[in-house]
Amino acid sequence: MKNLSILALSAVLTLAACKESKTDTATTSGEQTVAAAVGDTFTVNTAASTVKWTAYHKGGLNPRFGTTQATGTFTVENGSLTAGSLTSDINTLTTDPKAVDPALSDGKTSADLDAHLKNEDFFDVSKYPSVKFDITKVEDLAAGTESKVAGANKTVSGNLTIKDKTVNVSFPAKVEVTENGLTMVSSFTINRQDWGLTYGTEGDAKDWMISQEVDLELNIVASK
């Protein structure tokens, strides 16, 4: 039994390490002034863009994952991203059916998880139907900065508003601009408690069954 316990602990630690290796960790600060929209306007192609999320149970086990839709605009001047905003309609949040096995979840399905995420325990969409990200600064990625995003060339900072809480987040991203198009790719982790999403993390931390960490992956395509 002792050996089994050690093996189980090793498995948890291995899974947690694997999860950490997939994403960058966003840095956070207080709400900042939104960047002025300067230059040409590029509109997000919702059909071609994806916002993926992944949440975990304790120790990185049993991940749940899915997508939401994003709309928004960016501005570009002299070939550089200057400002922009993304809005995700949480009513479009969908859990991938492959993420929930009813046989292992007391008969619950991905649709049940969708409903739970949209109720008062999490996003409370009847009051707060959307999540918004407003860019506050775009800088060249500092020399020597390591990122899990291949080709990352910028640090993007912005005010992320979830429900009634706004926190500034900064993360590496690969931003490419052409005459008529823009793409932004990033993969980073936030702590949902920073936005008051505390369900499953009440009481002693050792008893928490749902991780505080949520991974976000942005693959945004925009055009004039």
C-alpha cells in the first residue's frame, strides 16, 4: 500500500509538471490605462479565431477543456500592434465532450459542466454575459525571455475583466502583422481566484478538489 501511495504521488507530480510545461504564466497587476487606438483597424474573424480553455482537478488531474467565441478589433500603425480589445461571449462557452466521461463523472456530461460554469458558482452569465480583454501595452519580448509559444516576439498586457473584477495580465505572444491581416498566438495560465472565481477552493487548501489555475490559448485572426 505504501508503494502504491508513492506511485500515486509520483503520478500527480508528473502530471502537474507536464501541465506547467505547456503554458507561460501570466503576470498580474492592478488595472491599467487602456492603450489609445492608433492606426488602421483590423476586425477579428470569429470563425477563424479560437479561444481555448483548460481547467484541472487537484494536482493537474482529469482536465476539462473547451472553447468560447471571440469578437473584437485591433489597431496597427507602422506594422505594429498598438491597441485592441477582445470580447468573449460566455454564452458560447462549450466543453469538449471528450473532456467529460459520464462513466467517471457520476453520469454528468459536458453539457452539465457547461450549465455549471454558466451559473452563479462560476461566471453567472445572467448578470455577466461576457469576458473582456483590453490591451494596455504591447512591447517587444525582452531578450532572453523564454516562452512556450514558438516564435513569441511580443509581451502583450491588458485589462482582463471577468464578472465585476478587472486585473491586468501580461503574457508572451507571437504577433504577426501584414498589410491586410494580423494574427496573435499565446498560451498562458491565470489564477481564477484573482477574479473571485473561488468555487472548489474554499477551506483548507489541501482539501481543494479543483485547481486555481486555468490555461488560456488564444489563436486570433483579424483583417481589415
